[in-house]
Amino acid sequence: MSHRKSISLKHGYFVSALILLLLLVDVSNTCTATSSQLTPTNKRVAFPSKDSKEHSSSILGGFASLSKKKVRKKRGKDAIMVRHRSVRPDNIRGGESESAPNNEKQQQQSYLKKIRRTIFPIYGKDEVHKFLLIGSIKFFIIMALTLTRDTKDTMVVTQCGAEAIAFLKIYGVLPAATAFIAFYSKMASIMEKKTLFFSTCIPFFIFFLVFDILIYPRRDSIQPSLSSVQSFMGGATSGGSAVLARIISNWTIALFYIVSEIYSSVSVGVLFWQYANEVVPISQAKRFYPLFAQMSGLAPVVAGQYVVHFASKAKDFESSLHRLTAAVTFAGAMICLFYHFSSIYIEKTEGVVMSSTDIVTAKKKKPKMSMTESAKFLASSQYLRLVAILVLGYGLSINFTDIMWKSLVKKKYPDPLDYQRFMGNFSSAVGLSTCIIIFFGVHIIRILGWRVGALATPGIMAVLAVPFFVCVFMGLEKSSLLNVAVGIGTVQCLLSKTSKYALFDPTTQMAYIPLDNESKVKGKAAIDVLGSRIGKSGGSLIQQGLVFIFGDILSATPAVAILFYSILLGWMSAANKLSGLFLAQSEIESNNRKDQPKGK
């Protein structure tokens, strides 16, 4: 009996051990299924599923009726323990250690995206190709402009004197530009866009090539001598008559100067921006145009160093002109090629056809106003009068110091090759500083305000002009004073031009924003007419009068200094008054926008 009991008891122990073993296997399977559901980013524990419960119940069979509640309690405790074990600190740290590198990579990628968005916000293969094609057009336009500008200044200043620039702008450039605009308007009405571009661009480069090959080598045989011209003009040896005599006796150089000046106005304003405005939508223009400015700033650096290290190393100026013309011709060919390729690419990718003459007929044309109409419209608004004074102030003041500085440079570098080398370095410095200042100019206006941005350019010109005029007053017989005067004049001219591009132009354009539509359109048209004509021509006329009175521009330094600072004072006073009006108008416009109902 006892033996049977011991057997049954052993059998019961065996069954109990078997049941316990099955329970342990079931719990381990549940834990395995639970742990497989855990991820580094989702650490929630899945409790035992319904299927696992049914499986354990089927295994227990008849024994489950007595111990079912205990098993459930035990499994519940095990699941809770599993859940607590799955969210232990070491497990959490392990998940974070796996996700930390991913977060660091994401942060690095976000930083790189921000840097790229700031430096080169062009996205996609099509946009990059489009930007590079159109930007290359402007690069080579500015490259040719820089080379021809340095060449014309070198020839005119060294052969005719810096004073001749004022005469050429009035009696040569102004009538030639007027005739060109009339001729271009006629061509634009009968030619397709592509034909008009090539018909406008190619003749300039043909002239530069013909001048180098045919005209300049034969200048002595086709130009009258200086003595014959002076005798014809009554023996004029000084003053304005002498300047005119030198211009006539070097009429080929004067012709090159006039054509180069027209090219500088037409190439950027007509050839490039007209094409860019037609094919670049507003959404892209906000990102493309600042980078176009950066590319145009790099072109003078390349052109200037080409002049310094290659063109000016020739044995004489005629050989140097051959090298310059080769670079100018190459730039002209690149302009035409990139225009051709960009037109084909844009037609292929965007469907913009450039063969029609009325692509921009939907755009509003800028109103053309005469001098009288412009003056009347400006007289009706104090705000617009102040903006006009700013534009006139820069146009008049920059002409005074520019011609005086070039006279000093000629005095220091009388040889054309030396003068050319100096101007090449100056062009490179202007391009590089323009790139830098344009990048930071927007932030200066944003941080310091409109008033500081508007007063920066006249302030820089006023401060740097003091030592410049002092050196001229002290006399230029000593080479040390001449070197100091040339150095200060170079810095003053350099910073005047770069601050104009980075600060003066943006603040002037911002001044139109709070005005009504009529004042924006008509006011800007009126200021463009008066600013471009009176600012440039007025300064040249004043200097002509000074040359006739004093004999040359350096002898007229006291009068130039008085006029220069008088103009700067008027300019700064107008900027200060305009700042108050600008803030008031901006506040009014802001309040009007807030008062407008939403949806309008």
C-alpha cells in the first residue's frame, strides 16, 4: 500500500514537473514574442496574446480547472516583470546609443543644408544648369566690359588727359547713346528676340576687332597732328580748347571710348537683364539674382589679373592691345554661345520660346517721361524730391573725385603699360570687394537700419576725401606726396563704388516700397531720367567749366573740394530727412495692411 502510494506520489511529482516545465516554456515563448516587438524608438511591451493563453489552457487540460487562476496570476506577474525588465535603464541607454548617431547625422545634414541654402540656393539638376548657363552670359559680359573699360581709360587718360573724359561724355557718349536707343527701338519692333540679341551684341565685338587690326595700327596716317589742330583752333595750348584739340587729334581713341561706353550701358541693362527677366520667374529670381551679382563680381578679378600678368607684359601698348582684343573677342564668342545654349535648354525644359517678339507684352511697360514732366512730378512730392537728391548727389560727387584721381594716376604712371597694369589691379580689387560687401551689405541694413545704410556712402566719401584733398593742396612735386595721394584716392574710389553697390543702391530702391503705385512707377521713371542725365552730364558740364577757367582739373582742386562737400552735405541732409519720412510711410503702410480684411 505504501509502495503504491509512493508510486502514485512519484507519478504525481512527475506530472507536476511536466506541467511546470510546459508553463516555463509557455512563459519563455511569451517573453520572446514580447521582446521581438520592442524597437529602439518604441519600447512599449506587448503583453501575452490571446493565442498564447489558449495554448497554455489546452496543454493544462483538466488540471487547469483548479490552478487556472493561479497560473493567470503567475503569468500576469511574469508579464509585469518582463515589462519592467524591458524598460530598464540599461535597455533605454542601449536604444539611445543606437539612435544617437542617427540624430547627429541628421543635425549635420541640417547644418549642411542651411549652409548650402545660404551660399548656393539652387536646387535640382535643371535649375543648376539653367543658372550656370545664364550666369555665364553675365560673367563674360562683365569680363569684356572690364577689359574695354580699362583699355579706353588707359588710351584716353594717357593720350588726351583725364579732363577729356568730361568732354567725351557730353559731346560724344550722350548723342551716340540717344541715337543707339532710337535705332535699337526700331530693331526691336521688327526682329525676333534671338536675332535682336545677336544683332545688338556682335557689332560691338566686330568693332573692337577692327579697331585692333585696322584702325589703331594706322592711327598716325588717318589722324591729324596735334600741332595742326592747335593752329586751326587759334594756337590753343591750355584750358578747354587744348583738351578739345587733343581729342580731335586722337579721334580714333575717342571713338573707341564712345563705343566702349555704349557697350557698358547696353550689355548689362539691355542684353543681359532683358533676357534674364524674360526667362527667370519671380520664384527663381529671388535666389538667382544675388548669385548673378556674385558672378559679376568675380569677372573683374579675372579680367584685371589677365591685364596685369599678361596684357601689360607686352613690349608696347599696340602689342598689349592685341592681347586685350583676343580676350575681348573670346568673351564675345562665349556670350553668344551661352545665350544660344541657354535658349535651347530653356525651350526644351520649360517650353519658353524665345523666337517671338511679344513675349513680355503682358508686362506693364515703364512709363517714359520727358525732362519737363519729370521735374513737375517730382516738384509735387517732397518724398520723391529727397530721393532724387540722393541719386543726383552720388552722380555729381563721384564724377569730381574720379577724374581728379585718374589725373593723379596718370601723373604717377605716364607710360600706358604702367597705367594699364595699375587699372587692372584696381579692377580686381573692385570686383573682390564688391563680392564681399554685397554679401554683408544686406545684413548691415537689416541690423543698423535704413538711415545708417543711406548715410554710409556719403560718409565714407567725405571722410576719405579729406586726406586726398590735403595731399593735393600741399603740392604734388614730391613723389612721396603723389604716392600718398594716389593711394588715398584709390581707397576712396574703391570704397565709394563698393558701398554704392552694397548700401546705396539697396536703400534707394527700398525708399520706393512704402509709396503708392503711381508714385512708385512715375516717381522712379522721373528720378531715372533726371538722375541719369543731370547726374552724369551735369558733373561733366561743371568740370568742363572748371577746366576752361583753371586750365586743368588739378589746378581747380579748391573749387572742386568746395563743390564736392557742398553736394555731400545736401546729400546727407536729404538722406536724414528721408529716413524720417521713410519710417513714417512704412508705418502707415503697415497699419493699412493690418486694417484690410483677410482674404483681400
